[in-house]
Amino acid sequence: MDFRDIAHNFYHFILAIGNLVLQLLWYFLQNIVSAYYFISYRVFKQYKSIPIAKLQYLAIVIESEDAHQTSKVVQLLQWLDSLGIKNVCLYDMNGVLKKSKEAIFHKMKNAKSIEEVNEAVTDHVPYHMTLEFVSYVDGKEAVAKAANLIFVENLKRHNLGGELDYQALLEPHLNQALQIVGCKGPEPDLLLVYGPVRSHLGFPAWRIQYTEIVHMGSLNFMRHGSLIKAIYNFTKVHQNYGKFSRYMYIGKEINHKYIDCASKKHRREE
Amino acid sequence: MLSLSPPITLITCPPKTTTNPTHASRSQSRRLPSQPMIIIKRGTTVAGSIPNADKAEGRASIDEDLLEVELTQTELRKEMIPKHVAVIMDGNGRWAKMRGLPLSEGHTAGMQSLKTMVKMCLRWEIKLEVEFLFSLLERIINSETEAIMREQIKISMIGDSSKLPKSLQRMISSVEESTKNHSKLQLIAAINYGGKYDVVQACKSVAKKVQDGSLHLEDIDENIIEKELETKCTEFPNPDLLIRTSGELRVSNFMLWQLAYAELFFNQKLWPDFGKDEFVEALSFFQKRQRRYGGRH
């Protein structure tokens, strides 16, 4: 066998190995692609069946600088509408969104303002979106106004011969007074923050007692997938609203059960 | 300031002058170089994890741990250390359950995490606010009295103390009195405290002033109410950073008013497993963010 024959055989050998490798690579790629589509389908199916009923009221906090981008805000609302989320509160600290209200309602034809909706927002049949626009003045300033209202009412009652007892002031009184001064929205179940800072930027403190807070990043980089994921994760969360003992004394167990009368919802963590 | 609920609010460190040109905090004008504070808030349970069985008994004292802990600050900028950190110490119960231990062990383990954090805050002059399970507060005060006195830690308490056992009420009063002149660190214990309760009691205080004639109705605004909140016992009532462990994403009625502009750092670790590395991560997270305090146009 001369050199030429050896080279020829070697060449065929290399070719056969190469073909085998290519075939293996091809089958491997096919499996990878199939697995990807299979997983994507399962994930899509899972995310498609989000139990939206658990999310009765959603709040969106947007940096005031980004809030000028009305088109992005409208797109976000359209995504929420398509997911079946109908009750949304929009907040930015400086009230930019309030000023853009008209433009937003012009684009969101099936949306109504919370002022137009008579019945409790979370009870109405969700044929349309209900939008609430909130800013800093609806937070701490509103609490001050509500407190002032209570003081004035008490003073009037006292002047008419009634008892003046400010120490009887309780949370329900403040709740009621806040409704009167215009803060009608309920406590959001979920609050999404769009902005560089992981802070709710002064969203009305009275309303976020047990609200889940999720930071979504800048509004400029908002993604439909991220929104779905945040909502999906929320629906899987379990919350015990103030049901556990506030305190426990080792040696002498004193269990004081505290039930928050404002909230009796449960979401199960899976 | 470390706010804990049953993280407890804690310790304040001696006045310190810091400048942070990126901040335009509403509370900056009230901030004097002062004691750091720690406010820690407990979640639904208070627990701590202590890997060492001996430490699980809470025998290690603050000063021993101070000697052991080596803090590295190379990745953190000193001028951007938050003045006031609030911590929700959540996960003690789950930690104990995962290990088949009784709940009390989880709380004990959580105490060790708390001590570690207090040490770090002492070294870094951060105010810490915590809300404590009152039984643990009693244990800490009893076991760390010497360290509290030596380290000049001022103990304060916020929350509705009327429902606490008399013995604890007396103990707290005594500790508050004996440490009122301490200046190195302020530990504020939030016991039976709620954010809404705080606002309501502030409104009652304001109402009383109106009734007494020392305040006019037309003068009442958010600043007046803020001055009557229970956190008036500190120089920096508003936390810069809130840390909550165990993966929960809410503030659970803790310092609702005060957390308006706080950075919210939610960590997956259970409180007993939250240590120095996690705290450094939280501080790094805080320093990376651009912060705007109440920058209204």
C-alpha cells in the first residue's frame, strides 16, 4: 500500500467523522429548538391563564419626568386592558399625569374616571377601565386636610353643645374624612414602580398598608413580558393581613390577635 | 437609625456631619450632625438564625462580636452611607420551621442577626430602626445592659405601650431614663406599632394642641402632623433605606408616612440568614441609585 492509498483512506475517514459530527450537531440543535418551543408554549399557557380576579386594584407609580411620555403611559394602559385589568390608579409626584388626563382618555376610549363611577370601584362589572389619577397632594396633604376636617366638625359640634373629644379619633374616622376630601380610591393590591429609584415616591401612605410593591425599571424600557411576569408573580403570593400575634412574651404567652378590618384577602403562595 | 418591626427601631450613632450633594431631602434641613439610628421592623414573626448552638442562647454580647466583625468599606462610599436604615426582620418562623426547630429558636437566631447589624451600624454610624418582639427586646436589654451602657446606646420606644405587660413597661421606662443622655447610637424599639396608628395618634396630638389653644386650625398642615409622629424622638425620622427580608414585597403597615421616599430593598434571605454580606449589598444598592428626595417642581 503506497502513500497515496493511505492518504486516500485517511481522507475518507476524516470525511466520515465530519459527517457524523454534523449529523449529531443537527439532531442536537433540533432538540434544543423543540425544547425551547415546548417550554415557551408551557410558559405562555401558564401566563395566559393568570387569575386576574386576584388583582382587584392596580397602582402605577411613574417618575414625573417620564410621565410626560403620554404615549408610553397609554401603551401601558392598553397592555393592562388586554390582560383584563380594569381598575388602575396612576400616580406621579408632580401631577403630570393629572394634566395629561384628557389626552389619555382621548386615546383610551373605553376608560372612565373614578369620579364618574358611582359604585365601589372594585365591585363594578369591568366592561370598561376605571382610571384614577393621583399625585403628592393626595397623600400627606390629603391626610392633613382630612384631619383638619375632623377637627372643624368636632368644633362645630362642640359649639352646638356637643362633646369635644379629639381622643376618640380612630382610623375609620380618618378613612371617612379622606373620602370626603376626595381620596376615594381603595388600597391597591399591587403597586408597580416605573422609574430609576426603588421608592414609591410619596404614593398616598394611607393606602399602601399591605400593598405589594414591585420595581419595574424605567418607563423607557418597559416590556410587556415584564408586566405579565410581575402580575403573575403577584397572583401567587400569600399574605396574612395582620392575623398573627403582634407580640409574644416568652415565659408567659400572651396572644393578642389583631385583625385588620380593612383587609381580609388571602393569596396563597404556591 | 435602625427601625425594626417587630423589627425595632434602634440605635443612633453620635452626630456626624455628612454631605451628599445629590440629595435634596425634605428632612435635610432638620438633620443635624447627629447620632445614627437604627429602626428595625419585625415581620409577622421575629426570628433569628444562629448557626452556633451556643450563640443560639444569645450568650454572645455585642462587644465580643464587635471585636470579631471586620467591616470592609472599600466598596461603599462613606459619604453615601444612609443616615437612617429601617429593617423589617421577616422570616424567623420560616427559618425555624425549615430546620424543624421551635419558633423560639428562630427568634433567638434572629437576635444574632440583629446584633450583627447593630455592630455594623455602630461602626458605620448608621441609625437603625427596628420593631421588636417585646420579649426579645426584654432579653436583649437584660443581656446587653453592660454593652448598652459602655457603647453609649440610647434606647427609645415607640408604639402603643398601654397594652404591654407592666413589667416590660417599667423596664422600658427605666432603660429610656438611664440612657437618655447617651449619644453614640440610638436604638428605637417599635413595639405594638403601626403606621396608621402613628398617623392617628399624631392627629390626636395636633387636636389636643388646637384644643389647648397652642395651635390654630388654619396652621395645620402635613409638617405639623409629621412633627407629632412617634418618630419625633429621633433627629432623622424618615428612613433613607428600608430592608425587608424573606422575599416579601410590602411594608406591612410599618412607618407608612415616613417611608415615602425611602429606597426599598427586598431581600430573599430569611432574617436569621441576613448577615454582613447582605447588609453591604443593601447599602451598595442604595448608593447606586440616584436619589431624589421630594424634588417637586
